[in-house]
Amino acid sequence: MQSIKTIFKVGLGPSSSHTIGPGRAAEMFLEKHPSVKKFRVTLYGSLAATGKGHNTDKAIEKILKSDVEIVWKEDIELPMHPNGMLFEAFDDNNKVIDSWEVYSVGGGALKDTLNTFQDSPDIYPMTTMNDILNWCKTEGRSFWEYVEKVEGPEIWDFLADIWKIMQETIETGLDNEGVLPGPLRVIRKASSYHTKANMAAFDIKTKGTIFSYALAVAEENANGGRIVTAPTCGASGVLPAALYFAYKNQGISESRILRALAIAGLIGALVKTNASISGAEVGCQGEIGTACSMASGAMAYLLGGTPAQVEYAAEMGIEHYLGLTCDPILGYVQIPCIERNAFAADKARESAIFAFFSDGAHKIPFDQVVQTMLETGRDMQSNYRETSKGGLARTWKPLLP
């Protein structure tokens, strides 16, 4: 299993699979052909179906800068993954001099048939929650201590930088107002939700505050702002909202926030290793479901939960999102994506509290629900896996003025 650093990537929204991944691929292809003046990039499957709403073409054109032709082939799916791309470079006689088939596989990660991407080796000897949980019980330690043992003490500097950017994104999102780009004309709500939450009391104040934090990040992402994948752009508001609430509203120290972040990263890495975090591959259960699982486990730790309670919370966080489709309207990471971030952040808190009241014992282990999520995603029709051909994306009709 790879480092948890692969879960937390910093980049511009609105999509890790559709902007960060293709942008990285474009950078690599340009580095190989710095003097080429003409490129053609063919987008396949899910990447083509929702690429315009996700700004995939703009992300690629911004990097290549030269004469770039974008070809959309949503009805053709390449063999390795639904998010396939073919980069081609042309000489001055308009002949193809090089081509590269590459895939954006979720969270900004790339794969190709040449095994080019070996920059992040497997460093975790244990790749199941059950094995890591048994280690915690035997050693009398926590999940974050296992992360430190494997990654080394330098992981804390990395997580401190990630936490700083998460906070900056929330604060920027709370301050920004207006309408998000695109034909849906979605009005930003984070600022007004935060204002209303400050005037409320009891559980309404808590929920409203968490909603506002998640909305702040999700809206920044939809606007193409700077975010941290957790584990993806489309689900980037869930974990920061949960942690920021604990930090700002519950007096949790920054050192404990970083430990919670390490636990969340471990959970995300387990899902990525044993299933998928790609909406194009398994639907939104792999994005929002994983994000909720990460936040649930992190918050259970912050409540003082045992490793067993943390595992239980993480299991619930993903279990109750099984079967969730990825159906962004018009391909924009706005409806229903933004609201899903807010609800998942609150659900993470509820999962953590539910697990904390228990003794940690339950019938469905985390590893089993992750396997179920993968199988559910494989059984899901492709129309419901980030193609904008099914679900809300198909039935939605614009309201009359």
C-alpha cells in the first residue's frame, strides 16, 4: 500500500480525475516534446462524457498552450479504466511523431500500459484494516502511531502543510459569495450558512456550522480554486469540515488534528488499495463514501475512541453510502456534489458518535464493506458512474424562469 501522501494532493478543482490527473499527464507529455507546436488529445468514456463540465479540456490546453485539438469519444471506453486519454504529438508536416495512452484513475493518480508511474512505491506491509487493527491491539497503540511507524516522523511536516491549506480553503470559501461558473447558475451558500449558524443554538448551530465549512470547500472546488483531495476533488469538503469544526468549535489541539488527519489518510489508502476512489469506476460511493469514512474514523479518534471504535465509525461512514451513483448534472461538480459534501460531513460526526457509544463490536468489518463497495461499483451500470447519462443528470430539467 502506498503512502498516505497519495491521498492528499494539492491542486485546482473541480475534479481530481478530470483536471488534476489530465493536467499532470499533459505536463509529462509536454516535457517529452517541449518544441512540438501541435497536439491532439482524445478523451474517452467517462472522461469525455463529463469532461466539458469538469473543465478537462481547459486543464489540458492550459498546460500544452500550443495548437491543441481535443477530441471527445464518450461512447468508446479504453480497456484499463473509464477515464482514458490518448495524447498525440505532430511534426511540422502534420504527421504523428509520438502517442501515449494514459488513464486518470482517481485522486489525481495516473496509470499507463508502460508502467511509467512507479514514483510512489508500496511502503505499508499491512494492507487490510483487520491486520492493522490487530497490530494496534497487540502493541497497545493507535492507528496514527502505525502511520508514523511506517512513514517516519517527517509525515507530520507534510500533514501540517496539508492542514494549513485545508484551513485556507475553508476561510476563503466562507468569505466568497456570488454564482458559480456554468449554466446551472448555482449560488454560493457557505457564507450565508455560516452567518445563520452563528445566530443559531444547540444542534442547529452545530449542523449549520459543519454544513458551512463543507460548502466552503466544495464551492471553492467547483469554482476551480485550490483544494486538497480527500480523497478526491469532488469529495474534498467532507474531511476538512469535520476537522475544522473540531479545531475551531471544540478546542481540539492542532497536534491531535494532525493525528486525526493521519488516520483519515490511512483509511483512504485502504479503500484506494482494496477498492477504488474513482467515481468513474465505482460511482460516488467511492468518493463521498470514502470521504465520509475517512472523516468518521478521524472524528471517532478525536472523541477519544479506541481503535475498534475508530474502525467501526469508518465502516459506517462508507456502509451507508453503498450504491451511491455519480450523476453530476451537465457534468459540473455542483449538483448534487456540493450538497453531498455537507451532508457527508455531518454524517461523519454522527457515525463517530454512534461508534463512540458502542464498545466497538459490530457484525460487518470495514474490509468487508470496502469489498462490497467495489463489487457494487462493478455491478453498477456505466450510466451511473460519472457519465452524466443517468440518475439526476438524466431526469433533471431546468426550471422555467
